[in-house]
Amino acid sequence: MAIRCACLLGVLTLLPCVSPEASAASPEERRLVVVEAPGNVLTQTARERLQEAVAEVAAGHGIGLAPAASLPAHLRSCALPACLPSVAAASGAIFVLRVEAKFVKESFTLAVELWNSDSAKRLGVDGRDCPICDEPDLWGSAALLTKGLLDHALREPAKPAPSPAVVQATQVQVEAVPPLTTTGQAGRSSRTATYSGLALAVTGLAAIGVGAYYVSVDGESVGKESDRVRDTMKLGVPVTVGGGLALLAGAGLMAWSFWSAPAEVAIGPSGVRVTGRF
């Protein structure tokens, strides 16, 4: 009887160790690795700080960061999604973050993509351009964009497997109306707005100068011994007003370019969806 009680007590002691919660994979086992796009223009310090910023964001989501040294040199800037299996095998990471960044003369362009190495699926993409920023702004922006992508990827609920009839109907619908997804290029729009605004502002200043000159010489004699006088007021006023409007429009465009953010437009069978941050 004593032996049976001892065995029962031992079984009860071991039960917590084999419970489903304990046997499930802990969040810390999920890993993320950062790869760079070919052509990145970054200093070594910027690379290190960017890795640290991404590591802090990943840790906040219960994800460990695989060190870049765990990847061979040819995989640190490979073409996705073709090299996803190789990156996952070398680093053990389920999430792959591709960073495309260039920092030149106190300005940067940044784009990040989050991939799932198991399903070879891109989970999200985001980016930011800043014409007047320093390097801390670069890795700070990388951390914010990575946090947004991870929030979206981890919040998305798992969808139940559809029945064969639903799959067939979906395939027919996709073939009838092919979906088109376009990610707004915030960087190009921002640069276009900046250059257009600068051109308008310079043109407006020049027009104001010409108009002011016409106004100032109105009524003066054409020559020293001539009875004719200049009648330039009718040209000077509209030129000055037009220059002022062009200057205001240019300043407005440049101000807007500093605050614009990426926008996404998705067109498909279900309709049109526009998302963005301003």
C-alpha cells in the first residue's frame, strides 16, 4: 500500500512538467533576423545601432534577435523571397526583416519588409523618407516601423482552413477580377513635393522682385529729355500678387512634404481600401 501511494505521489508531481502549457514552445524561441538590401549606404555605427533598436522592439514582442554574424556574408543582403529557406536554416529565425536604408548628407530613405520564413509570405512593408534628419532619426524610425509591422503580424488571427468548395469559388473570383495592390511610394511623393515647392517658391520670389520693380518705376520718365512716362503699375501689381501666391503655394508644398507618410491603396474584388498615416 505504501508503494502504491508513493508511485501515485510521483505521478502527480510529474504532471505539471508534461502539461500542454509547459510543452508548448515559449515565445522566446521565436527569432527575428535582419538582412540588408543591396546598395545600402550606412556607417558601421548606424548598422549596429539599427540592430540594437530592432532588437529592443523584438524583445518587447517576446521575439529574440538572431545576430547578423549567424548569417554567411552572401545571405546578409540576399534577394527575398528566394533566399528565405537559406536564411531561416542559418539563423533559425521565423521572421526576416529586410532593411533598405541610405543616409547621405543629413537625409535618409528607409524601407522595411517583414517576411515569414515558414510560409515565404511577406507580412508587411513600410517606409519613411526624411530630407533633414540625423542618424538617430534613422534607427529610431526603423524601430517604429518594425514595431508597427510586428504588431500587425502578431495581432492577425489565424484563419480556419476553407473547404474545397470555398477554395474553388475563391479561385474563380480571383481569375475573374484579378486583385491589384499598390503601395504608395511616400518617399518619391515627398521628394517630388519638396522639389516642386522649392521651384514654386523661387519663381514666386523672382516674380515679386520683378513686380516690385515695375511698381517702383511707374510714372518715371522714359528718357532724360523725353516727355513719355512709364505706365508699369498695371503690370507690376498682378506680377507681384502672382509671385506672392506662388511663394505661398511652394511653402505649403514643402511643409506638407515633411509631414507626409506612407499610404497604401488596395484594389480587389471586395472593393477599394486606402490606409495611411499623416
